[in-house]
Amino acid sequence: MSIVLGYDESPGAQRALAQAVDIARLLGETLVVVYADEPPSRMGEEYLAHTEALAERGRHALSDATAIAQAAGVSVEVELVSERPAQALLDVADRCDARLIVVGTYGESPLRSAILGSTPHKLLHWSTRPVLCVPPPEEEPG
């Protein structure tokens, strides 16, 4: 079994990483860090350029997350997936027989999330596995 984490370097994802690392360490599970994004189109030269840009951003994000997890003594695997994030996380979770899927949220209202179809919202409705949605850090008073 494993813990699957959707990671994109957003503030919510960074908090989710901390939670996922703690859970994986406590349970002695491998943390599978997933960066998923799908290009808006699958045609032409723009597609290739966009795909490479997404892959480079994903490699950077996965490298940072891996370093954090390894520093905490957690075994880590990474997945860079060219697919919509919710479906990618579900597919990886099935393939890894994940105990839990962990994702950060962006602080959207439930209505906005339902209308726009956020990744956490989709996972809560589509997943047959437990899903932990970690909110972003509270904004500091300015």
C-alpha cells in the first residue's frame, strides 16, 4: 500500500505534502507524489511546447517534494502524468493500491468548486478510496 499525493507547489499542496509525509512516516508507507497536468490541446507544435513546459515544471515540483519527504525518512516514488489531475490521481492510486489520496485545496467556496470542478471536489465524488483535502495556510493579517 501507499499514500498518493497530488502535488503542484501551490500553498495548499505544500501543506498537503507536510501532512502526507507525516502520515506516510507514521504508517510506514511509501509516498507516491503525482504531478499531473493535461495540455489544453493535443495538436500541433503548441502541444509539443506546452507538454515539455508542463513536464519541466512537474520535474521541478517532484524534485522539491522528493527532497522534503526523503529528509523526513519517507520512501518516495514520483509520477509525472500528462492527464487531467483528478483522473491521474485515481489511476495512480489504483495502480499503487493506495491507502489514501492527499490533495491540497485552494480556498475556493464549495459552490465555486462544484461549478468549476476542482480536483479535490472531483476526487471526493469519484474516489472509492479515502481522500484527505488539506486547506491552504491561513493568510497572515497584514
